[in-house]
Amino acid sequence: IQDGDTLAASGFGMMGVAHPLHRVLLERFQKTGRPGNLTYIHAAGHYQESGLELLAPHGIVSRVIGGHWGVMPELRRIIS
């Protein structure tokens, strides 16, 4: 995954979300500052402990296309 890429995820809440991918993305970003400026497409929210909410406060994702924002307070704060 490179700067500016688009990611798409399925799942709802804690089910069907690529938790290992999100953790690896965060670890890589913390070590290298990359990837950044990602677009993230999702069908439903991901809880704070994982998923998009895990990446939101770090500036990894710059654009989100999705629905069901109720379980993502950090992301809602950033985009409002």
C-alpha cells in the first residue's frame, strides 16, 4: 500500500474487518511516516480498537467514503 492509494473494507463493527491490516498500516506509518493520504471506502463503521478508527487520529487517511459513522467518534471529530 502506497501513499495516495484507495482501500476498501467490508465488515460491520468488529466483524469482517481486516484488523491485522490496520495494525500493520499503523505500525508502518509510525516507523516511516507512510503510507499517507489514503482514501478509505467502507460499508459500516469500525470500532475504536481497530479498523479505520485506529488509523484516524494519525493522519493516514485523508478521505473516507462510507456509511454508519456512529461507532467512530475520532473520525467524526476529524471530519466535522
